[in-house]
Amino acid sequence: MLPDFNRLKVFYAVFTQKSVAAAAKELNITPSAVSQALNKLEVELNVLLFTRLHKKLVPTSAGGQLYNILVPFIRDLEIGIKQIKQAKQIPSGMIRIGSPIEFGKSYFPGIFASFRKKYSEVVFTMKLGDPSEIFPMIKSGELDFGMVDIFLTRDQVFEDFNIYSIEPLINEEVVLACSKIYYDEEIKGDHSFENLASKEFISYQRSSLTLRNWFKYHFNKFPVALNRVLTVDSHQAVINGIKNQLGMGVIAGHIVSSDIKSGNIIPIKTAKKNVINKISLVQLQDKVPNLTEKTFINYLKTDILSSGRSKQFLNIS
């Protein structure tokens, strides 16, 4: 069991001040209280921490060991408390953010860098993952907030959805696409339900819900069965599968906009507009953001709106 922390504080003061009287003055308690706390700590640890020589205290080997253990703890504690207090005055400390994998990799490093030019005391931790990972981490307090893609074709269900504050910030165009070679050999310009449903697919989930709901959105009906040649949890792996002629997959169009414009990847169009995936800012409903979080969230929103990022993910196909 850990020893009483108040007694450790007394021990640390006695060790650094070299006397009971000086330690008592620093701690604003009586010398008698210092001696009692020190004696109780020695009983608790079952070891002598000081050798008493008249009015002088000489640390024992055990006392020296305990002091060396406490030094980094006390130092980090002082720094941490200073940062906590400082965070109320200026943005500082760590912000923990969750993000969709591809969006996080392409967008956040740049905004972190520009934000730190203004607020150099702020550091970041970023978790890249799907909503099924990000939502629970926000709920448990492991993340301060997150950017989550609330894709209408996702099959995750969250029991406590109402505990979150969800603010859509970016609309991301989502397309069903394949390589030009696959398109020329298999699709051949026929975008009918019957032709498309009979081809090969790259899927995110075992249930193929992403693909099935793409068909539901565009044709108002589900395929009875889909020929899934690859099931994978990585958006980039789906794109690579498409480029290697494995079949068709649902992807964020802006990530492959250059391939679409060059004709290497072909989006499958229908009479309807493309599916829109909403990337939203998610926080706990009752959480009160600190100054650092508020400042970054406002910076994030301003950057998205002023830079045109809220529109750059649209009209790419």
C-alpha cells in the first residue's frame, strides 16, 4: 500500500530543509506535528529515514532512496499545477482529439502547426479511428472532443447518442468508384442496378452495409447479395484495391480527386447526386471546455469556413 501522502510531504520538507524546525516553518505547522508525522511514516514503512544526532537529522540510506523517488514526482507535480493554473490565463497544455483516419492525416497536422505558431504552449494527441472507436473515448474522457464522420451508410449504433453534442462542419462527397480498366471491361457504361449489383466489390464491413445503402440511396432498393472480393477496415486499402482492379468500392471522392480528374478512377454516377458524408465536431453534451479547448475549437471552425475546406470536399467528380 502507498504511504500517507501528507507524511511524504513532511518528509520531503525535512530532507530539503535539513531540520524539523525549518520544515515546520515551511509547512506552516508546529515542529511537534512534523516530528509526529515523520515518526508515523517510519512506522508505516518499517524503516528509519533519519539518524537523530542532537538537533541534527542525518538521512539514512532508506531516506535517501525515498527522497530520490519523490524528487521527480514533486517536480512534475509543481510543473503540472503551474500548467493547470496557466491554462486559465492563456491556451496551454495538451488537447486530445479524435478524427477519421484519412481526414485526420491530411488535415490536422497543418492546423496543429498554424495554431502552435500563435499558442506555442499547446501540444496535441490525436487518435485516428472510426466512430465506433472515437465515440466511446469521448464518453470515457480519453479524448476532449473529436471530428467524426456521421456517414448515413454506417451501421454503428450508439446507445447514449443523446449524451453527445454533434455539430456538422464539413460535407464530404462519397462515391462508388472503380479503376478505368475495370470500368471498361466490366461496367461498360451500364450504370443500371442489375449490372452494377452483379459485379465485384471491396467492402468495409462484413455486412456490406456501406455498399448496400449506396444502392438503397441511388436505386431505392438493396441488392440481394454482393460479391465481396475484399473486406477491409482501411479506406486507403479500399482505394488501393480499386486501383488494382479488384472491383468497386465506396470512397471519399476528394481523396482521389486527382485520379478522378485524370480518368484513372471512374465514379459511378446515377440520376441522383452523390451521397454526402457529414464530418461533425463531437463533444460530450454537458462538458464545459477549458480555455485551451475553446480557443482551438474556434480556431478550427474559423479555419474550415475561411479556407473553404467546408466546400473543397464537394463537386470533385
